[in-house]
Amino acid sequence: MTRSKEPVANRPKTILICPLDWGLGHMSRDLPLIKEFRKHGHRVIVAASSRLIEWLKTEYSDTETVFFPGPEIRYGQKGTLILKLLFQLPLLIWWYFREKRYTANLISRYHPDLIISDNRYGVRHRSTFSVIVTHQLMLKLPLYIKWFEYPLHLLIKKLIQFFDECWVPDFKKEFSLAGDLVHKYRYPKNIKLIGPLSRFDDSKNQLKYNLGLKPGTLLAIISGPEPHRTLLEKELIKLFDHYRGKVCLIRGKGFNRRFLKAQTATREIYNHLPTPELHEKAATSEIIITRSGYSTIMDMYILKQSMFMIPTPGQTEQEYLAKFHHRKSPSKFPFEELKRLRPFYFTPPPDDIRAAAMKKDFREILKDFLE
């Protein structure tokens, strides 16, 4: 790295954070970074899509934001996401160069000391210390094009090395949450393993909700792109008719609408919930059903919660992560009808393994920028 690009110490800094909008995962995992910078008196500007800005305003209403567009990828009901992305490769290349132009305009407008790009390879600038946050040092491909994984990894590695640093939200290989996605091939020279990033990484709330599980409670969190989000919601609502306990469903949409959509004595349906309320639900629910996205896995790891995972069809990464974390099924399903969804099962490691893995976290990496 060049010394001239390093953020100047001992004064408030301006940090530009730009997350990818393929679901809420990238934005939600950036919350602890935003919170940490703000806590130390730095100016944070979040450059994101309208949808992510809308969601962020429900978390931190006073956050400074600026619109930053991106490609819209819609999944079909059948087929593999990776193939759809390959067919849209010319569009993604065009967006890469467009991101660079948008970033140059933001540099002229805000003069940031630090750029943090979450999985947006064009969001960097030669005059500003630029960091990319990613857990995807390689992509999992379908069997019939698996031979292309290594050439694709080399391309990703090349793009990462244009940044000053690459922050990977994972542990070293023996404790890894991402598995092959991070550790299969040789790392780029500029990576730093910073440990998991979770919106629930809040010691005050963890103490507050560390009261044990509420028996008979079920929490289902839906996320991801359409049409699979709606398809899973319909399946889960049918499933809940066979469950006798209390059910809470988070739909993952309608951020500009009221939180609560419907409520009965045994069922609550929310469009979404702010992090503190969702933290309480997730920390105290006896049964959790959700997707197997990487941000969700980091969240449950931080909460020390088990969950049933239903990968988004066609998302090879989610399918891989579900299998990677599926140590063994529970001896008994909480209700038989859940088997129809053929879920995978995640259970967090014991405390001694966690302690060995989490000797330091992302705050250690941020020290150079916070002081």
C-alpha cells in the first residue's frame, strides 16, 4: 500500500461505504462497521440502492446516504443463478465500469479518507485507500461447469488485488464459516481475516436477551430475491397450520410500510423488524427457519443459535453452505411437516471452539482507521 493513501490519523474521517444490493445480507453485515465508525466520531456516508437506503433509515434514521445504482438480477423459478449471471456477463462488465465512474464522482463530491466496498469491484479509487469486503474468493459452480471455478477464482483474485486491502469476514481454515468460498485456493496477498460481521454483534443486547429460549416459539425469516421469497412464504404459511406453538414470520419486504402486517393469539407476521427487535426474537426463539445465506450464518453464529436452513433454489453458494454446516440432523423434528421442506441443520460450535476462533474481531482491524 502507498503511504499517501492511508487515512490521516487523529482527526475525524469521512468513510464511504457501498454495499451490493443482492438481498439485505451485504447491507446488514455492514451495520457493525457503520456503528463502530460513528461511535468514534467519524462521518459515514452510505452509497446504496434506494431499497437498501430505505431499510438503513429504519435502523439509523440520521445516517447520511447517497443513491448508488446497481444491476438488477431477477431469479427464475427454475435454473441456476450462476448460469444467469454468466449469460448477463456483458451487463455486469458494463456495470463494473459504471461503478468506477460513479465512485469518481463521489470522490470529487465528498473527498472520503476511506472507501469500503462490499462486493462491488468497481467501487475503488487510486487516490483513496480502498477496501473490499467479501467472503467470495471463489464461486461454487454447477457440476457441469465446475472446471471453470479455478479460472473464475483467478479473475476474482485479480479484481481484489486492485484494492489496498481485502477484508474477509471469516476465521482461519480450521474454524471457517465460509469453507471453500474463502479457503479452497491461495489467498490474494492483500487479505485480512476479520472474523464474522453481524448486525447482532452488540454486547448490550446479547446480555439483555441472554435469558434462555421461550418454549414452543418458532421464528421464520424470509429473505432473498423474487420469486423465491414469495414461494417460500406461501410454503411456510401452509406449514404453520400444523404447528401448535407461537409463530413469528418476518417477510423481508415493505421497508416503507408498518412493521406488523397481521397478528393473532398464536401468529405474528411482520414485513420486517428493526435490528433490536429482531435480535430479541432470534435470541429467544426455540425453532428458527431461514435461508442459508452467509450473513444469516454469521448472525446465528454470533447469537449461538441453531437453525433449520432452506437454501434458495439455484443459489449454488447457499446450497454449498447448507451442506457444509449440516453436521447432523436433530434426533427429532419439532413437527413432522417440517420434513417436507428438507431443511439442513446448523448448530453453533461449543464455547471452547468459539473462544479459540474469536481471539480478535473486526475492531482490531479498524484500530488504524479509528485512532
